[in-house]
Amino acid sequence: MCGIALIVSGIRIDLSTLVPDSPSSLPLIPLGFASKFSLDDLKSALRQRGPDSLGSKKVRLIVRSSQGNFPIEEANQEEDLVISVLERSGEFGEQEYSTCLRNFAREEVTTTTESFKLGKDGHCSDGELQFIGATLQLRGRSRVMQPFLDSSGNVLVFNGEIFGGIEVAHDDNDSEVLLQTLVNCCSCHSNGHLNECSASGEDQNSVLEVLSLIKGPWAIIYWQENSRTLWFGRDAFGRRSLLVHWPDEVDSRFLLSSVSPFSSADQSSGIKCLVVFYSSRSSVYLLLPSYVSFAASAISYHTVRYVDIKDGSMPNFWEELSCGIYSVSLDYSPQDGYIAGGIKRHEWANTVLQELIRWERASVYPQAHDSYFSSCNLTEQRELLILPSAETIYLKSVPVQSSVSRQAHNVLSVLRKSVMLRTSQNDIFQVMADDSTQEDCTPIAVLFSGGLDSMILAALLDQSIDPNYGVDLLNVSFDGQSAPDRISAKAGVEELKRIAPSRRWKLVEIDADLSKLTMEMKHVMELIYPANTYMDLNIGTALWLAASGDGWTCACTRGFSDENQRVKYKSQARIVLVGSGADEQCAGYGRHRTKYRCGSWIGLHEEMKLDMQRIWKRNMGRDDRIIADNGKEARFPFLDEDVIKTLLEIPLWEVANLDEPSGVGDKKILREVARLLGLQEASILPKRAIQFGSRIARESNRKNFGSNRAANQASAGSVVID
């Protein structure tokens, strides 16, 4: 969709089940007090993604005594505000009222109506949940706007696509369908209904069960009003970004966001840190301009002083939320005078998904009777690949399979379905087409190096969409026409034209000069955060430029042209296919070959398993934030649940055979798929990561380390950027 965010303030969150050594209680930042990130900061960060709409809604939790007369009906009339009442039997006692005053350190709630007087009208403690939703709409008949709110007070923000598990009609919006499904859920917090479950024996799913069914990339924040429960999480492979700030001494709010905002406080001058010491071991830090002052009566019971903030003095604020489903049920604590809840992480309520996460393969070691030990299917073949430049790549004589395995046909089938699900044309594309001629419409692009993965995706995309649509092939280079990825991309376009001559293939050449990208790389640093190495920055910069689609394309209709024959072009595609997950699942990295040599098949399997189980943290969140910043949605066909399942069912030696040379044995199964698609040249290309194929790594090494040699000695890829 685009992006989501949440700010929870005035509520004490217990992290004891998630964060080791977390304090049992933290001083709360009062509602309306300044802090590191504001609502406007989060909105600004999401607006940068170019959504069709951006909205926010607020849930205010009010604790009301049964004998009070707090005007709920009046408060509920405010637009974009939901009042959720927690009833407290009897009147507030004096001690409870005093505790409430201390927790919030103010005399009035600063928002909504004048009736929100602290301790008056029969209410005391309160808290807020501010939901923000940005929508880049790609599905549905009519325009929608997030956050979604139903008549019962349930609130949903959803960043994802549902490709299975929950039925979504061709002309429906999947977020609206998801809300309707969640509204019908019981209030259970675990897999398997509880005794007090509202379903009462009826055939009714829990929120956990519904979210566990979804196939596709997603991140979600959902308020279930009838149980006063906040649900949040991201899919099992982290294909949509969701960052979290756990409450701490720096900021006691609980925050979620698709992207880290560049705080307006960080851009201001004269920023100091107001340190309020609640005790010798408990304090809260508030980022405030130095001119801010407080009434003595509000903080007279605290020790207060201002401290200048220096670079690096604040700890990391955000982290990637681990994949999974979480909940926190909120209630009022009369003894302590505040609203509180403990965060719980749930196990997936889907056994198939659990197996995919464990990523265990049944057949790892080849046996004597397996095809791995048979040479009857291998023939010697000398390959010569001539590329459209001064370079000619000669590959030595290598064993090439003379036949394609049954497993390759299975992989091709699920990959084709995966691409079709992610590129199906619906009403929103028809709206796009109405703004221009159908011949000009290019709704989908491919991040394109001309290598094995992107060539397979491009060929399958041709089989999946209307033949009248064009396809933009986005290619980035930091060395003009000489970068390896530019050379292979041009060769790849010619091969695609041979297998699909009627398709309008458009290679978009995005040329970059690293020395002129100072401001752009600063922006990319903000996007990749909390990732912070030179490798992350190089990959992020290359992806960000490629996803922008802002480059040059050939002015002629046939053959190759020099730079004087190119015209300026910017892709308008809003969906981008990306090959992430292919190398992790099919042994495409150099370290896979190293592990195989050192640890044989089990070493290879364990390294591939590690890659898949950490892909959410190392790759997916970062790449999703980078691509979405250009107003485009990344889709990852190789990480479709059915594709992952199919590849896991194949014996490891049929997926990859690293006894064979590079370009043959690595990603062996995908090379067979490429041949099935008629991509003979692409099927023998060696693996090149984007940072090397585009040559940004070379330019970065020279700039930051003096030379490639010095960078290699310093292990530049893993060096943290100062």
C-alpha cells in the first residue's frame, strides 16, 4: 500500500516478556509534551513516499468512574477521534487521584474539548493511540483512505497486499476486505479459543488466526475496540518494513512506523535535552528547544536540568520489528493510577507457515542412486557470450545438463503464478490508462541487471500482463555504458525481444556520479536506518536511484544506440518487481560456495537457512523503505510462500550443485527455469550483486578508503558509517 505509523502516549507498556532487563516501569511523557519525534514528523516521512492519500485518527482511552458524568457523546463528535472508555467502579480515591496527577504532571489534557479536565467529570487517567496511514492505491474499484474506522470503533492501518489466504475479489480493496474479516473476529489472544472467548463456540476466527492466513507482504496495526487490544506485526519474511521504538528512558512512548522520520528537532538549532530525574535510577529525556519553560507546580516534585545534546549522545531510537504478530491488551491500574498493558508475541497459527519459517529441507545429502552421482545427463559444451560492447565473455568448457528436470517445471509453474498474482491488472490500472493512450501505459517495471533473476521475472511478466502494455526495465550504472550490469542489461533486452518480439521493452538507463550525490546519499542514510554500513549505503543508493526510474531510454526502435541517440525518460510504473530471495534460496552468493567447500552439504544448507531466517533484518525492511520512497511498491515474486515451499521440497543438490563452476552450479534450478523460458544466454550468466554490477562499490571504496585494495583490507562492506 504505502506506509503506516502509530504513536502510543500516556500509557505504560510492559516489555518484560520481550526485552531483557527492561525496567518494570518508566516515567510517562505527558500528552502534549515535546519529544524526539512528533506526529508531523511521521506524517512528513510517509508523505515523502508519494501516497494518493494520507490520514490520521486518534483513539483516546478514558478511565471513567461509574459515578462520574464525563460527556462521552460530546467528545465522540470530534472528527477523527474515537473515545474508548475503561470503566472504574466507584469514585476515585484521594490517593489514586494524587497518583494520577503525578503520572501526568499537568492540570489539563491539552486536546479535544474543554470538558477534558483532569480528575473532573468522573475521569482521571487517559492515554492516546494516534494512527497514521498513507495509501498508494493499487487495488480496488474506488479510492480509499487510511486509517480505516468502522462503526464499532475498530481502527486499521495496513501496508501490504493479500495474494491468498483471505479471498479478495478482483475489484475489491484488500485492506477493506481485511477490516471486514477482522471485525468478525473474537477477542481471543491466542491460537485456540479461550473459555471467555466471545465466539462462544461459534465458527469464529481470532485476529491471530486471520493474520496467520494471509499470503503476501504485509505490516499491520489494528485496534480491536471490544477487547481494548492493540495488534501489530509484519509478515513472516519481513517483506514490508515496520520499525519500532520500545519505550525507554529517552522516550517512554511506544512508536511504530514504516520509515524512520528525520526529526524536526534534529534540524533545529539550540536544542537541549530536559532531563527530569524521578529518582536516582529513573529519568526521562525530553527533546525541547531551550526557550521552553514549565509551570513550577507541574514539576515541583522532580529534579530538573537542561543538558546540551551532542552528536551520538542519544542511543539508537528505532529498530526493525522482528517478524511476527504482537498484541497488548490495555486496562486501568487503580493502585498505580495509569493505563497499562504488557506486550505479548504470538506463535503463528498456521502450521505450513511455521514450517517455512523453520526452513528445514527433507533432502540435503545426495545418496548413491541420486542423479547427482550420475554423469549420463551431462554433456560438454563451450559457451561464448558476445555482448554489445568491446567486451566479449568467454566461458570455459563446462558441464551443461542436456535435459531439464521435472523440479524445474514445478518451480516455473509456481513462479509464473507468483508473478501473475503480483501483476494482475485491475480497476486502478484502468484509471491510470485513462490518463494516457494504452500504448503509453507502463504500470509495472522490473529492477533489471540483465542477470538471471531479473531476466526470469521480465519473461514471466510478459506472460502475465496485457500485451498492449509496455515494460520498463530499470538499470542503474555508476560507470556509464561500461558497468557490467549495463552491458548485461543491453544483452538481456535483445534476448527478451527474441522471445517476446511484440512486447514494448524499454531499457531505462539511470546514470549516476557518486561524487555529485552528497544530498541524495544523506537522504538514503535516513531511509536505510537502522542499517548503517557502507554495504547498506551502497546497495540502498543503487536501489533508490534505480527505483526512481529517472534516466534515459533509446530514441530508436531497433538496435542499440550511442548516448547521443538517447532521450530523457522517467518511468511512471507504480509496481516494481524485485529479485530478492533468489540467491538466498538457490545458493547464489559466494559465501555459499565457501561454506560448501568447508562444510559440504550440511554447511551449505545451514548457511542458506541462516540467510532466509535473517533476510527480514538484513535486506527486506531496508529495501522496502528505499523503493517506497520513490512512490513505488516493491513486489518480490521469489519470496512468495508457495515458491518458498516448492523450493524447499526439492533436494538440495537439484537446487544447486557447487561442485560445478560459477554460472552453472549456483542457482542450478533457476538456470533450468531460464532455459524453459528460452533464455539461453541469461541461463549461464554468473552472479553479480547490484553494488558490484553497477560499480557503486568501486566508486565508494575509492572515495571512502582511497582504493579498492584498501577497502578490501578494511572489510569495507561491514564497516559502520560514522
